Amino acid sequence: MSRIYDTHYSGSMRDRDDDRRKEMERIQKEEEENSLHLEEGFEYKILRFASGSRGAIQKKLKEEEYYGWSLFETLDSHRYRLRRKFSERLKDSERHGDPYVTDITGTPFKVICSSIALIIFLFFLLACS
């Protein structure tokens, strides 16, 4: 399916960037929903990585195998479609963790540490001014 983009835009730079982001999200959502014919007897999920090294992504994909998920399709460098048989659901009660996690943006520990570091940096920046 081809797409035609209007190159003339009269809004602000921020508006244009927001419009591009929304259009990209719409295209990705459409791609995720329509890119293949899903097979019966399987369930699917899409892992979304905000960032990460190839090694970190491979490690997470390996962890997903614990829940019965296997890599089915690579959509791009940040989105991976996984699938597993419905029968794997029966084993979920015996497993630790959440087999339906899809957004891999970083652990809460990393988020907390980053927030604390930012606060300390801003404090010293203001103190030195």
C-alpha cells in the first residue's frame, strides 16, 4: 500500500513534528494489526523497546521463552511480534512474573536512579548559579 504525504505544511515546527509522530504511530498500529494472517491456536503479542542494545533485546527475547513465547516476526529494530500456543496459558499460574508484558522501557530501578541523578544535577546547577 503506497502512501502520499503532503509536503506543504503551514503549522509550527512542533505541530509538524506532532503530526509526523501521530502519523507514524498510526502507520505502525495499522502494520501491527494487518501485516499478517494470524494462525488459530496461537496468541500473539508485540514487544516494544524504547531503546536497547542488540544484546539486551536478545536477552529479553530469551526470557520470553520461559513463558512459551517465541519470536514470530521482526517489525523493526524496536518492535518484535511473538507468539505462543494457547495451551501455554495453563502453565502461567505455575510461573513467576507477567507473561503479557509488552512495553520494555526500562526497569523501575533504572527510572528511579535516573530521576534521582537528574534532581541532584539540577540542585548543583542551581547552587552554582
